[in-house]
Amino acid sequence: MNYRRLGGSGLKVSEISLGSWLTYGGYVERENAVQSIRKAYELGINFFDTANVYERGEAEKVVGATLKEYPRESYVLATKVFGNMGDGPNDHGLSRKHIMEQCHASLKRLGHDYIDLYYCHRFSPESPIEETLRALDDLVRQGKVLYVGVSQWTAAQMQAAVGVADRYLLDRIVVNQPVYNMFNRYIEEEVIPLGEKYGIGQVVYSPLAQGLLTGKYTSTTDIPADSRAAKLGWDDKRITEDRLEQVRKLQAIADEAGLSLTHLALAWILRQNNVSSALVGASRPEQVEQNAGASGVKLSGDVVDAVQQVLGGE
């Protein structure tokens, strides 16, 4: 397993990280979740991601309890704040009240004394950026959080956050968590250039387009309604036969290069220097092992050009 710096920080994280969205706490049986985390750790993955809203805290409990089997200094644990955790008017968002209360609640569910990386899960237009960053800065000063980041913020929103942090000498964000894969490349235009300028790394999720880039689907009729691939609507990329034809062409490129399609898709993402880690999900340990094998895979210029020809204007 190779490791990269998390943005401009000195923290090093595995190129492949393990997430728990749509998996731990509900979608995947607990034992499979536990075994997947253990397999990831065994393979050198040191970066584990969850969020308070995943199964309303149940994912945090599974991830936290399993990771406690290992030395605390040997892994990096990330969780998030923003989404609805109750029915009250202050049970969501990025107000100081919600951030503080949810950080303490996450620590309790995780069974940990501190969180390595705490994300603002989305941007909140209802909370001043200064209020949000001051709350996060206080958590850092208290030692409850070591690094802070954001998820799915626009380049303009991150630019504003950097300006506020620098103006008031608050802890800067070091990472953004956006969707990024061969079929969704919006971050290349503004987000990555801004990240390179300010030391904000990208920890990208859905790098395999919810399973579409594993090659296991050959027709739209193959995709079960309850599968992760069927949920691509939130990724703004509906599955069509034209899309699957692209997958078939990418599979041919992977075969020619002696790679699995999964490794091709992950290595294509990791060729970006601003990408700190590719966040994968897994419903069983074997998937973790397959994904982890992409670390260190280097694509030749010819392979990258061939992929670009398939993707075209994507």
C-alpha cells in the first residue's frame, strides 16, 4: 500500500481508503462489515471514513468498535457533521451548537477520544462560515479533532473558507471529499486547481461509479433495483446502454494493459497528484482486497490517452 499526504498537511493516508456509506450499520451485515475493516487494515489501509448520518450513528459504532482492536496511532479515522440527526430546528447544519454537540456524540458512538479528520458533510448557507470555522478551530484546540475538511463544497465556497481562516488565524481546511470517477469529472475544472493552490487534497468517493466501473454489469437489465449502481441518480449520471458501451471499451483497454477494470479506474484517479485517497466501499473482504491492489499501479501515457478517447468530452 502506498501513502500520500492529506492535502498540504503532514498526515499520511493510504491511497485507497475504506468508507461506510450504504454499507455498515444496515446495508451490509455487521460481520461482513467487521471483516472488511479487518481485511483493509491487514492490507495496509490506514484511512477509514464514516459519518454521523450513516444509519443514524450505527455505522460509526461498527467502525469505531472494530478499529479499537488496533493501536490508535496506526490509523486515521474520519467522520462528518451536517445532516439531520433529529427532528429539531438545530439538529442539522453547521451552527456552532450542532457541530459541538455532534462531535461529542460521534466521539461517544465511535468510542474514541479524538477524531483524526472531521468533515463538514455539505455546505450550509444558514451558518456563517466564520461561525463554522471557529467551532471547528475550537475542537482542534481542545484536541478532539486533529484536522478539518469539507465535502462537496464548491471551489468558491472553499476559497471563502480559506479567506476567513487566514483572516482570523483559524485552522484551515486540508481536504475536500467530492465525487470523482471516469464518468463524473466536474472537479477537474475548478476544484482541483484550487486544491493545488491552497493545499486542499481530494479524498474522492464513488471512484468506481457505484460499481459500474467494476465491469460486472453488461446491460441495464443486469442491474438489480436495490444495487448501488442503480442509485447513480445522485451522481447525476444515469446508466444507459451508451454508458455501458463505454464500460466495455474501457474493459478492453484494461485487458490490453493486463489490468482489471477496477484497477484501471482507480489508477486513473490516482494519477491526479491532488487526489490524496480514493474512498471505496465494500460489502465483503474480497472486494477490499481487489480494490487495495490498485495502489501503486501506474498507467502509461498510451493507456491514459486510450481512456481519454473513450471518455471524450466526459
